[in-house]
Amino acid sequence: MKRNVLVIGAGLSGLVTAKTLLEYGYAVTVFEKEPEIGGVWAPGRRYPGLTTQNTRDTYAFSDFRMPQDYPEFPSGEQMLAYLKAYAAKFQINPVIRLGHTVESASLESDDNEHRWTIRGNSNGTPFQEQGDFLVVCNGIFSEPAIPQYSGMEAFADNGGAIRHTSTLRSPEDYAGKRVAVVGFGKSACDIAASIAAETAQTYLIYRQAKWKVPKLIKGINYKYVILTRFGEALTKLRYRNVAERIIHFLKIPGFAFRTLQNTFSRQQQLDACQLKPDAPISDLIFGELSVESDGFFEKVREHQIMAIKGEVSAFHPKGITIPGAGDVELDTVIFGTGFTQTLPFLPDALVEQLTDSEGNYLLYRNILPLSVPALAFVGYNSSFFCNLTSEIAALWLCEYLEGRIQLPTKIDQEKQIREHLAWRKQFRQNALYRNANVYPFNITYVDWLLKDMNARLPLKALLSEWLVVVEPGNYAGVKRRIMERN
């Protein structure tokens, strides 16, 4: 008898998980707190000017390509339309309950029998649902993170506004205002560039300048440089195959990174912007490397954006204080300081079983908890190719439910996880994402999952991904063959 599976979240990962479970014949119910599907692409989550970092051909599911009339970097609105079309085509909508906030999920176990009970609220009406298995797809961008500083209340009482990038809606809302955007990630630079023409003054407050990948590198689409197996091989500090070991033995990565840095510096005129990073590109490969925001560097050079290196130390009634730069008078402060991963619906005792003392998720293959039965995560494997990594993870999960994944012992699973965490701690701490991303092993991660399922990419497709670009469509046939074994 097929299990009844409950899924939390109807973003990209929740949709592909529900689709795959349905294809395997499971009964599925998806709970989404927002009034629309889409996750970070939903209207209530995305900021103005948001586009994909990937090109449309690489940021897609294997069996559902982006429309060819989409631009090379689709907008947030187009991404939502794509996901809605995906849900409609594969008949996922009937199992999705929109506007359903899950407030608690409790597990009861008796021998080998497990039962989850979901409780929550929908427009003021309580609901309850039971299932045999729970899949968490709430993503690693779940709760906007806003640091707390002294003086915030006084600033707000004086009419100042404090926002997060995910809550912005229109650049026109900031017309004539003095605005500071805090951060140097993609969302912070996107927002600063999008509002600069409207504001009286836009500031960007940042601790460290970071490399931004131009969409065109010397006129060549960046996907042919970065979004390939060769591009990934350059960043591989571990888990190298024979070809990758040769590439590193020949010291090709060092030459390539120096060339890229020099090229980026010239194209973006970083010296003129005074935004040339101190750290090399190789320091940012654990998730901090992002694509250049349209118009950002030009607006810095033209002083439409005033970039200030420093940290906010406090708020005051009229703005913020930055040591070394003094007081800055503002109307609005927008934080592009990322998100906090939370599982507010799970009991604290259960969360403690899922994580270590530093909050890192102890998930085998970024999917299965070590010590909590009948529970899995999909989407806790953020990568350059989120559609593909989530799709193959959902496939792996279904094969696991079918009893066709040969897992190592619990001891070996934990050993692998902890060794990987200990290794990553040698590098940039703020890029760990609590062990919920697979940078810089994006495609390697997919290869691992396929190997677990006794499958692999055909040689012709593999060579094309080394020489041209990673193509999600290459995996449709592999996935079909795995499913036909049923």
C-alpha cells in the first residue's frame, strides 16, 4: 500500500517533489502558507527587478523547458508564470492547499509504523491532516533576517522605515527619499540599482566587496564559462575525479581565476568604483559568488549609489551610525542580509535531533535525517541549478521510499556528514548556509544521487556538459529510465 505523504511548501522544490511523488503513485497533500505557489518567486516574496542568476536554459526542470520567448535571464514574474504552467501541466494544483500555514507537525511511532499529524491555520480556520511521511520543502530562504541594533525604535518612532529586500514592491515607493541598503549580495545590489534613479540618495553599506560575474564575459555568455562541468572542476577543492585532478595538477584553476578577476576588474571598472574585492574569487565559491546586477557599477561610478565600506553600529532618530563614516541621515534602511532557516512547526526536541550544536543540518545527501524516521528534506541543497538538484533529489527520495536506495550504515552516514562539515569549516563561515547548499559541488551532487540510483548521464551528454553548458534536458531520459524500473 502506497504511503500518504505530506509536503510543506509549494515553491520550486515543493512542486517538483509533489509531481514526482504523484508519478510514483503516492497520495500527496501540499501545504503552502502563501496565497500563491512559487516560494521566493511568489508576489509576496520577490523584490522589484528580481531576475534569475541563471540563463533560462540552465534554470529549468528536465522535462519542462522555459518558453523560448523568455529573455536570457527571466524576470520574477516570468519565473512565477513558468512554475504555474509547470503545476498546471503535471496536475499538481489539485493537491495544493494554498493559504495553509502549518503551525505544528508531530510524529508518533510504534515499532515500524509512523504517523505525522499536521496542525495549522487557514484564514482563521484551524485544520489538521495526518500522513505516513513528511517532506519539508520550506527552503533555505524562509525567514528574512534583519540584525538588531540599538536605536531602531527611536528611528521608527521618528518616521524612519526599516525593511528587508524581500518585502519591497516598487522603486517608486522610495522617490525623493534617502535610502541605505545594507549588504553586498545579489539582492542588496539589485535593490540599490533598481531604486537609485528614484531616490534623493541611495547608499550601499557593505562590510566586504565581492566579485560579481558579468552576464557577458568579453562578449561571451557567462554560462559557457561558469555553468559547465569544466567551470565546476576549476572550483573543486575536494571530491575530484581523474579529469579534475589533472586540471588541478596542471594549475589551470589558478590561471583561470586570475584571468577572470582581471577581466571582471576591467569590464566593471572596479578601481574607479573603489569596489575591487580584497579576497580572490576562489574564496566565494561556497555560495557567495553572484551575477552582476544590471547597472549597478555604472550607478556607483556616477554617484547615484554611494558605496560605504563599514558596518552599522547603531541607529539614531534620523538615521544610522557607521564607525569611520559618521552619522548618515536616512528615511529608509533596507537590509539585504539574507534569511534565517527555521522549522517553527517542528518540536524543539526534534529539531535538536536534526542539527548539530552550531545549527548545521545533519542530512544524508542533504535529504534524509540521521535519526528521525519518516521525514525528508528537498530543497536543502541550494545550488547553481536549483531546479535540477531538487528534481533529482525528489527522484532519489521516491526511489528510497520504494526501497531501492542502498544506504550506508547510520554510523557511516554520520561520518560522511561530519567530515564534510569539518572540512567546510576551514573556509568562509558565513557561506555555509547551515549545510543546506551543495556549492561548489553542484553537478557532482547530482552525479552522487544518480550513482545511488544505479544510473548515470550518457557519455554524449556528459561530454557536452564539459564542453558547452549543463543542460537539464539531458536528465529527462535518465529519470525516465529510472522510473521505468518500477
